[in-house]
Amino acid sequence: MLPPQQFAMHQSPPAIWPDFLTGQHEKPVRVLLVDDDAHMRRVIAQELMADQRTLLVAQAENVREGRKAIKQHDFDVMLVDLHLGDGEGFALIDFMKAVRPCAEAIVVSIMECDDQVMRAFELGATGYLVKNSWFGNYPQAVLQVANGGASITPNLARRLLQRFDSGTAGGAPATARRTDKDIERLSPREKEVLRLVSSGHTSGEIGEQLMISTVTVNTHIKNIYRKLQVRTRAQAVRFASVRGLF
């Protein structure tokens, strides 16, 4: 296997990156990687090091080391496996959100259990990647969540949406009435912003599509959080999916 530096040299340069997005060459997105699989850590580390927009600042192989790294290192995104040698990655997501609430978490797992995905999102994760998936790559996922989007393996996202559809089909009348009321709280513009958020677009990309400023987009997103009584983009998207908004 090539050393990281040589590996990076053999990669094609990253695509042109707009200057309004987080992850510029002079200020890359800082990443903490937690995985008990040494081979997987090397693979992910090489991908991150090959892209000048991402910077791997620390690695850990279990919950104990992960907690220490979270406290000691400044980072923007944590890539974390769920099944670690001395515990579960869920504990690290919860700990990270308490210690570094502005940081984002992306689960990297061999498992595709829908319940695990939903638990990770409920704890504040904004991404869930299945190891060895054909879709996307790790730097791309990191850059997506760092810019306000979400990242989830496409076939897993499809399954979750199908699950939401089946879950809403037999809802009780009281739930349906609350659904209509909740959706009506959102203005047409807020619904439009939420649909774009659910598609993984960043605030900057949404602003370009709607011809409004990023500040205005973020204001709409904050209003969506308040009206739907959620705290993260993932929770807002889940709320809207369950209630048939898109």
C-alpha cells in the first residue's frame, strides 16, 4: 500500500469548489475518525488526505480513546463506527453533542439497520454511510454535512422513505389532524427550503436556487426548527417525511 503522501499524489485533483462553501484549501474541514477496524481507518484516512478540502486531525479506535480525542482536538466533523471494541458509537455522538455542539457526526457502519439509523439521527447525527458502498466517498460526505447538508447512502435513504410511507398509511385520525396542522404552520417558502434541505443541498446551494441570500436561507431553517419543534436538519427532514410533506 502506498504511503499517504504518495497515495494523495496519485489522486486526481478535487473538483472546483465555490469560495462561499466551507472547506477551502487554506481552511479545510477538520475531521476526527473513530473506528476499531485498522484497515478501514487507513482507507478512510487516505481518502481524506487525498482531498485538500478535508483534514484528518485525529484518530481513535474505541469509545475511551474517542472521548479523549473529542475533548483534546478541535474538529468540525466526526466519522464514527457504531460497533467499537469497548462500546457503541452512539455514546460518542451523544458525548460530542454535549462537548462540541457545533460539530457534526457521520456514522460509518457495516450495518444497515433502519432502527440504528433513526437512533443516530435522533442523537444528532447528520449522516449515515454504509461501508464499502458504491455511492459517494468520505470527503464528499464530510463536506456535505459541514455545509449544512446531510449525507446518507442512497439505497438506505430509499428504504427509510418507504418505511415512513408505510408508517403514515395507517395513522390514527388524531395523528392525521395533527399532521395537517403541523404542515400548515410552514409557509410555502419554508416548505420549499425544507424540500431542498431533504435533498442534501447546502444553505449556499439553496440560496442560489431560490435567488436569496444564505442568511435568509438560514433564517428560514431556524423558523422551520421552531415551528416543527426540532433541533437538527435530520430531525426536520424526518418530521416532514413522516407527515407526508414530500
